[in-house]
Amino acid sequence: MIEISSRLSGSQGLNEWLHRFKEKQLLFPVNVAHEPRANYLCWHQKELFWGGMI
């Protein structure tokens, strides 16, 4: 499920666009080759989500 941070900072348009996806089911790629590499997921968890979401 997609979660939107309460600390989201951006324009009103960005906020509205992102909140359309709030609590929607996240679909994974059918082709395994299109999945993000683990090191990119780790970077996002550390740098963007501060270790709290993934």
C-alpha cells in the first residue's frame, strides 16, 4: 500500500497528485529485470524515508 508522509513538502499540485495514490495497492513489475536494485531501495530508505517506511 502506498503511504504519503505527513511531512510532504511541495506545491499544491504535487500534493494533490500524490494523494490520488494514497492507500492504493502498489503493483510490482511483471518482469523481474524491471525491479529496482536492492542498493537503490536501501538508499531511498536511508536518505528519503529516514529508515521508517521500507
